[in-house]
Amino acid sequence: MKTPPSAGVDAAQDLTAPSVAPTHPSVSVDDLCDAASAASGKSISPTLYNVDLAPTKREGRSWTSYSIFTLWANDVHSLGNYAFAIGLFALGLGGWQILLALGIGAALLFGLLTLSGFMGVKTGVPFPVMSRISFGIRGAQIASLLRGAVAVAWFGIQTYLASVVFRVMLVAMFPALADLDKDSILGLSTLGWAAFLVLWVVQLVIVSFGMEMIRKYEAFAGPVILATMAAMAIWIFMEAGGSIAWSSNNALEGLDMWRTIFAGGALWVSIYGTFVLNFCDFTRSAVSKNAVVRGNFWGIPINMLLFGAIVVVMAGGQFKINGTIIQSPSDIVQTIPNTLFLVLACLALLILTIAVNLMANFVAPVYALTNLFPTRLNFRRAAVVSAVIGLVILPWNLYNNPLVILYFLGGLGALLGPLFGVVMADYWLIRRGKVNVPELYTASPDGAYFYRNGVNPRAITAMVPAAVVALCIAFVPALAAVAPFAWFFAASIAAVVYYFAADRTQRLEDRDGESIAVASTH
């Protein structure tokens, strides 16, 4: 076997003969582990390590501040976020109040996501591996599968919602296709199936080329989305005669107004409760901490305030025009009288939804599945499995069943706050950022993250009371008043309990993963 390099494992070539590197090298996991073990002096386990789970080399990382910014340029302007923010207008908040609510949430998110992003820059590992630090090499499966299960369901749902826009576009271009939208096969029309499968395949193809292709797609989509949403806001503003309604007819005042403002800010953070967990999946390839800070600054507080301004103009403009409150920008698109502009707007919304789906709902389950079966699945194979799951669950039926959304996805989502609390308290408060990266990949009982049979019982103990509180707040009607703040309660309880329950006798070593790292372009 070829002698391994002294700094980093060359996963881009066969260990027995040089060759040009494919996106996902054909070299076996066992051979990669042998090379990594020799390079690090640790026994690297094939059940914990492969080319996609390995840390990324610092040299050659390609995610710049612009790359991070375009993540948010796409995700913040998702149709779901517009529906949420316009909902604040419907509840009675005026223009400046909506901006304040979003500003409060943006300030909190900037801090949380920057801390989460720094973890990825330092270690170079994806979230399933990151969670091994606090939950143990086997207990981390709990964290990654919870995050992945929520994401894979929403991947299917978001693909379905995008297919609805696609159908509008197709019928506008080819009116005769409307006849194919009247039947029902497993809850979806013939045209609906065709639109869904086309978007499903497009996303699968993009993801199959790995994280670098996702970076390029996000970089392309970001400016398109910003320009499109700004253009739609300007069009509505002109249609409204150059002025807008700054509030609806049921404008809130006094205590109700302030409660709704802070509830809106808290819910804005909760929306990103999934992303603050696995932001390291992206920042593991960031060129520096400064790139994360700059990208987050322009992408979160600045971009979110721009988003808020667009929301205020769209909602207030449409309300002035006919006294109705839209639900999302797709409502405006359907009123565009010019077929060409309607098609272009629909195309932009499709580009947007795909961009959001890739980053928020596809990457997490792919890494979760890879972490579950590292000897059998790589990024590309896991992407296929994840996409198939997102298809066979017939997501349109899930979306149309409020009980499924509320109890299944709502219940799983409520558990993400406790996960975040444990991970962040362990990394920043207990370890103060000290991580022995090679030991995240060893199954030795003497390993720093083996704990008890690979599971950290103290992390599980900290999660239980926080999870109970989160589920009670989510489902007990008497606690509805504090429901917007559920994520904060859950994360804080888990963090405090873990802080006092954590084992402070464990050895804390700080060792990077360069000896077992692979190129970040995989």
C-alpha cells in the first residue's frame, strides 16, 4: 500500500496507483482508514470515517464570504418565510413593527449562526461528526437522524410546493396542459406528477455532484432571487400608485403589539432552529472565520432587513390596491397580466425553492445517512436514498394533513432546540472550543468521545427535561401564550442542565484533523 501523506489523506487517488480523482473516489473505506490511521497514529474506524465524513483540509477551502452570503440570499427569501412575515402584517403589525420583529430575530441569529459556523471552520467536520463531541460516537446518531428526518420530510414538501408553481408556469405557456391537471393519481394529478418528478430529478442531479456544485448553484441563484423579489416589490409599489398601506385594518397597539413583535422575533429564530444545528456542514469548507462573519453579516441582519422591506411593500401595496392580504409572493405572480413576465417570475421562484431545498433540506439527511452507513453510502448514494424517501412518503398528502404537520413534524422540530442547547453548551462552555478531531473517528473504548459504549448519558439526561418542556409547549393549549418562545426555553434548559451535569474530569485536548483530512471539494 502506498505510504500515506504526513498531512491529510489523499482521497482523490487510489492508494495503489495514481489516477485522476472522481468526485467520489472509488478507493475503499478500509484503505482510507488504514491511511488515516497511519497518518494520525489513531485507530480510525471504518464505521465512523469515509471521504464525506472526514474533516476538510484547510488548504483549498472554497466557501468565501460571498458563498455564505448567497446561502442566506436564497434561504431568507424562501416562500415559507414570506408567508410567515406577511402573516405578521395580517396579525396587525405595521411596517416598522415588522422590521423590528425581524431585526430582533436577525440579531439573535447572527450571533447563534456565527458561533455554530466557527465550529465548522475549526474542525472541518459535518454535523453528524460534530455531534459526536457531546453525544458520543454512537449517540450522535440520535442528533443527526432527528435533524435528517425533519429535513427529508420537508424536502419532499418543498419540492411539491415548487411543483405547484411549475404547474402554473407550464399551463401559462401551454394552456392545453390544463386538462392533465384534473385527474388524481395517489393524490396528485398527471401534470402534478410530471412537474414534481422533473424538479425531483433536477435537485438530485445537482446534489449528486457534491457540496461544491451546491455552492456554485447557490452563488448563481442568490442574485437572481434578490433581483426578482425587488422587481416584484417595485411592480406592486407602482400598481399601488406609489404608496402603500403601512398596516391593516386591525392594527395592534400597546401590550399586544409588543408581545407580537417579540413573538415574531422569537419565531424567526425558531424557523432557523434546524439550520443553526448543521451550519457546520457548509462552514467546514469556509476559507476563514472572517469569511463566516462577513457572509453572515451581509446575509443575516442586512439581507433580512431588505427582506422585511420587500414584505412591507408587497403586503402593504396589495392591501392598498384591493384591501386583501396576500399569503406569499406566488399570489402576486399569478396576477401578472403579461405571460412572459409571469413565466420569468415562476422560473425565478423555482430557482429559489430549489436553492432553499438543497441547503436546508437535502444536505442534512444526506450526511445523516452517510453517518449511519459510512461503509456503504457516500454523499452521492445517500442523496439518492434521501431523495427516494422524500418521494415515497407522498409529501403532498403530508402537507395536506394538518395533523401530520403538527404532531409529527412539529414534534420532531420541537426536539431540535434541546439538541442545540447540549451541543453548544458542551463545545463552548465545557470544552471552550478544544476538540481532538482524530478521536472523533476512533471506536476505541479509550477514545475521548467513547463515553459509555459510545453514548454520553449526561447529554441524553440533559435532553429529556428540555424535550418534555418543548413538547408540552408545542402541544398543550394552556401553554399557547409561550409557544413562540418554545425553542428558547428548550435550548436554554438543555444547556443549563448539561452545564451542571457534564463530566469535568474528562481530558480536554485540542488537536486538528489535518492528518486525516481530505480536500474540501469532494
